[in-house]
Amino acid sequence: MSKELAKTYDPHGLEDRIYQNWLDKKYFHAEVDRSKKPFTIVIPPPNITGQLHMGHALDNTMQDILIRFKRMQGYNALWQPGTDHASIATEVKIIEKLKEEGIDKHDLGREKFLERAWQWKEEYGGRIISQLKKLGSSCDWDRERFTMDEGCNKAVTEVFCKMHEKGYIYKGSRMINWCPVCNTSISDAEVEY
């Protein structure tokens, strides 16, 4: 009673089921274990301005190879997942979406705009996390973070204040890309040359 293998590989259902089994058994979860040497990678958090691209896929694949290798070597390995708000870039995307709906940002007001920003995070941050999981990324998903989470936000504010007090952050003369609409500096990625 032999069973013939399919001529082509069909991952439909199979990969998702295997990955879910890994998650259910918490194979990627890390707890403090002083008997093992620690090894940690923090994902450079992708912006929630859209979805992952090939560069993200390559970078995350390399991180996944490294973290799995360290686990096999016996390290207490943590791969910390998360996403970043990329505030100005995300604001531009949300304003574009509002314009499509015929809504002016200023008419919406701060609180309603922040609600829209969190909705945007749920949609696009969720998409990015789903894409990472579809890649089979072995992150500790119990520790997933977003840079605007209360704890992260507080920590960033505290660190920036301390760095400013020590003189590590200062206002100086430099060339910037200025957005006349947002009235702020923007990343090179947002500039139309």
C-alpha cells in the first residue's frame, strides 16, 4: 500500500499548519535562563506605511537564519518583533487616504486623527506581521511591540530627553528636506526630485 508523492510541491495548508504548530508549542518564545548564554536580535521595525518589500524579506530571512542557528548552538535566543510608526511618512499616507474620502485633516481634529492613525496601524501593522509569519519568521510573537505602545513611547521620550540634557542631541545647521505641507523635515524616501 504505497502512496505516491505529488509531482509538484503544494504548500497550501501544509506550511500554515506546521507554522501554527510551532507557535502553539511556543518554540520561538524566550524566557530568561541564566544557564544559557543570551543572544538577541531586534527587528529593525518596518514602517506601517504599507507592506513589506523584497528588501525586508531578504533582511528578515537573514535574521531568521542567524537566530535559528544560535538556538541550535544552545543560546537562549530571542528575536524581538515589532513595527514602527514612522510618524511623518504614515501621516502623509493617512492624509492621502482622508483626501480620497473628501476629509480635511484639520476638520477631523487631533483625537479623531489619532483614532485614524491607530486604525491605520491595525490594518498595515497587522499586514506586515502577517507577512512576516507567512515567511515563517521565528520571532517571539508574545513580545510583539509597536513604537507607539505606551511603554515604548515613554522609553523613547525618556532616552531622548536624557540624551538632549547630556548634549548628544542638539539643534545645528544642516541641509534638510522640508515639507511645506507638513511643515517639518522629511526622509529622503519621501522626496520627489
